[in-house]
Amino acid sequence: MSKTSPNEELMTALTLHYDSLVEYIRLRFNGKHFARDLVHDVCIQILEKPPPEKVALPLAFLRKMSFNRAIDRIRAERTRSLYVLTHQSPEEGMDSWDGARAVEFEQHVHALLAIIEALPARQRQVFLLHRIHGMPQREIADELDISLNMVTQHFGRAMAAIMLRWEPARRLVRQQKQVKT
């Protein structure tokens, strides 16, 4: 029977299988530097907080630990990126807008408003309640005392009119068609 501690057995397995662990993570997450950093993190974790009991299959344990650590790191990075994107200061967001883009945006908004105002009254009402106020179609049907099918038809016709007349919507449709082909 061996006199080595569980921590020593894991560290020995980590030393022997270091390259294969790095390659295992690299193949699954596409990044050699990422994989090396991750395996180093696993090593530090084992040194600082070793498992309380002996691990029966050290290599399998190390692979699972590395894989879980990789997923945690990727999730944390996504969360951090999302936070940074949503919490920019007003000055950061304004730097990317120049005068021409601001005027173009305003023109697009005015064009959309004109298209919406030109819709037949019921289509305009259904569109505004559903898209702008976020009201479910069932509630719109109850509020306007019309069938759900009629709400769907009015909304569909309003969307079709906007897609036909508003340039940004037509551009989006063209881009989506190009992506599909």
C-alpha cells in the first residue's frame, strides 16, 4: 500500500499527463494558451484545496475538473463581456456616432412614423399595441372585441406594409436572404 497523500497522487498524475490535459482542453475549446492557463489553474486549485478523499481515477478526475473549469471560465468571460457592453458610459456610446449617422437615423425614424401613420386605423392600432406596448395578441383581441385571427391578420398586414415601404426593413430582408444562400 502506498504512503502518498491524495494530493501527491493527483500532482503526480498532473505532472505525467500535463501535455495530454492541455491537448484535451485545446481540442475542445480551440486555444493553446487558454488550455495551458486552464491546466495551471487546475494545478493551483489542487495545491490550495485538494479533494478531501482519494481519487480513484486521477486522469479522469483531472480531465473532468479541467473541462468544468473551462466552461466556468468561458461563461464568466461571456458575462463580463455582456456587462461591459451594457454598462458603457454615454460618452463611449456617442463616440461611434457621427453627424451623418445621426441624421440618417432620424430620417429612418421619421419615415417609419409616416408609414405607421399611413396604415389603416385598425392595422395601426394592432401594430402599436403589439409591437410598441408589448401587449399579447390575445389581450388585443379582447380589448378591441375582435377575433384572435383578425388581430393576427391586421398585424401581419401592418408588418408587410412596413417591410415593403421602409428601407431599413428591406435592407434587413436582403441581408437575411444573402445569409441563407
